[in-house]
Amino acid sequence: VAHLSTEIMGMRISLQGGKKLKTNPSKRWPKNQGRKMTDPFLKGAGGKRWLVHKCQPLLPIQYNKYIEPFLGSGALYLSMNPQRALLSDANPQLINAYRAIKRAPNILHELLCSMQGKHNKKFYYATRLSNPIDPIEQAARFIYLNRTCFNGLYRVNREGDFNVPMGSKTEVKYPDNYLEAVSARLRSASLR
């Protein structure tokens, strides 16, 4: 039986015979720790929201700084709520959306509420073609398109233009105070 053992983020991980993954039980997250997860504000293919609760037992309880190079919807980060974090992604529009939520969640919420009132096929395609200059308006456009496009896909053509067709979802705005909760989680994070 093959045996592989390594230490990842201060935890001893063992793989025996290619079948079992064992962790050091003394380093596990306690059950019912009472941490409330803030759901990701984005949806889409490849999201890890469903996986977060399954991988938490593999995560260390103590660490100096959480670093996320492939942020995406931020499901893992939002579930952990670390004291210090560095969050990054190759998509500048995504990082801008996180910055807008961090800095101005209420203004962003108002913009999304307004967009929900206007949502229809004509408005979707006009918004998809638009190119706002203001960073908060850019973030509202990005989030609106994510919430109303087909399956939350993010795809651009060779010119860099978003080109996903409209989907069937119609809910644009978030519940009251939701973006404020995400903003609170982002206060200790550096975004790049």
C-alpha cells in the first residue's frame, strides 16, 4: 500500500493506498463553531459554494494571513472570515466589483434595485454593450450581467466585450443589508 504524507498549511495530511484522506483531528474546525457563512454575491459555473462545508475540516483554525489567488465568487474566503487576507483574480472587473462592495455597498445596492426595475431583454443587451466610466457603475453592470446572464457565465470575445446571452433569472437586487454584510467581511482584505 502506497503512503503519501505531507503538511499543508500546518496540517498533517495523509493519503494511504490512494483511497483515504486523513487529517489531524486536533487541527479540525470544531463542529457547531457558530461561524455564520456569508453567501457569495456572484453565481456561476465553477462556484465552490457547495464544497465549502465539505472542505472546512481540512482547513487550519489558525493562520497568519489568508491568500486567495483565484478569488472568483469568494465562497471559501466568505465562509472563513479571516482577520487578514490578500484576495486577487486575473479579472479586473471582478476585483472592481469586490472593491465597490467594500467601499460603497449602499450605493451599489441602490443601483442594482434600479436595474431590477428596468430589467428586460432590451435593457440587458443595452447594459451588456455599455461601458461605464465610474467604478461603482462598472461594478453594478458586472453584477447585473452576472445575475441575469445565462448560468452566470463570464465570457468575453477577442475584443474583450462580454458576450453571454440573457438567461432566465430576473432577480437583480439582493436582500436588504446583504451587501453591507459582504462589505464587513471584506474590511480586513487587501484586493489586487
